[in-house]
Amino acid sequence: MLPRQASDNSMQLKFSADCRQCQRLARFLDEVKTRHGDYYARPVPAFGDTTPKLLIIGLAPGMHGANRTGRPFTGDHAGILLYQTLHKFGLASHDESISADDGLQLPGCRITNAVKCLPPENKPELAEIRQCNSYLAAEITDFSAGRGRALLALGTVAHQAGLMALGLKSKAYPFAHAAVHALPNGLTLYDSYHCSRYNTQTKRLTTEMFENVFAKICADLALI
């Protein structure tokens, strides 16, 4: 469980693709860039509608996905189910995300990550999650100030990072697939297992399970 961090505006920082505050991650990105000169290999910005109703929170960029392309869930297996589902529910203009310049649009939806940089073995350390949480807190503040109504956390770390960004206790809002939490700021937090290759191939997360979460969100937000 991640420790709670107060959601104080003074602690919130706007995202910067030049951020190097986590030394382990910065060094790792330098190593990746040396091996893969054509990879983006920087902190990955959020993607989608600038005034969305739904903000999706993932874990972190994947080595050959967002870390390569510069767009969340783009270019690797983790994004396949996500973008197919978004398209099915009218939240994406296409059913796949290939590159950062493919013209894809996400009407009413935006995607970000709890940790903006690729972590070794896809496992960010607690200090890195906390350090990056100021960016997520700023994103959620902007989201709430606009049309924002619902957060969707993909996995436990994203769930806990979202609550941390809001200064809320994880034990009061336990993670479970398809769980729905009414938050005191008026937002609603929805949970899903992460759409990773492991989860989809082992059937821990099926297409039907994932689509049911989106059906609930879209019905609640009157998007369908």
C-alpha cells in the first residue's frame, strides 16, 4: 500500500518531458537511448482530449510501447485491448494506436500514467511513484476544474497513486476489479485490472470484463 500524500497545490508540478528528478529512472532512460537511438526514451506526456470527462491512469510506459513512441499504451501489446475498447464505446477515433503522429483522437477521454518514465523491469520504486505523484496531482486538479467526472485506474498501483494525488487513504477505497468509489471531491473512481499482456493472456482480464467496466462508466457519464 502506498502511503498517503496530501494533495496540496504547492506540491503539484506541471509535467515536464525534461524531468530527471528520479536518478535511477533518468540513468535507465539514458541507457535505453544509447541502445535504441530512435526511441522516445523520455518522460511520456498524457494523451487525449484536453477537457475530458474520463481520465484513465495506467502504471508506467512500456519499454517498446510508450517509451518507444512517446504516447501512452502505444506500440505494444498493452494498448491493444485498451484502444479497441475505447473505439467500441466512442472514446477513440480508431481502434488502434500505432504512433504519436497517426491522427488518433480521444473525444471525452484522456490517458496518463502514475509514473511518467520507463522503470527497469516495469517496476517503479515507491520513492519514484511518490516523486511523480505531483505531476498526477496537477493533472487531476486540471481535470476536476474542467469537465472531469470519472477516473479509471488500471491496476493497483494506478489506483493507489490516484488516491495519493487526491490526499485520500487507500484503505478507505480498496482496489478490486470493477469496483466503483464515490470520492469526496465529486469524482468517481473506477477500477480495472491492467490490460497487460500477462493479464489478458492468462484470462485474468477478459475482453468482456474490460468492456463491462467501460459500459458502466459510459452509462454513468451518459456517454452512450
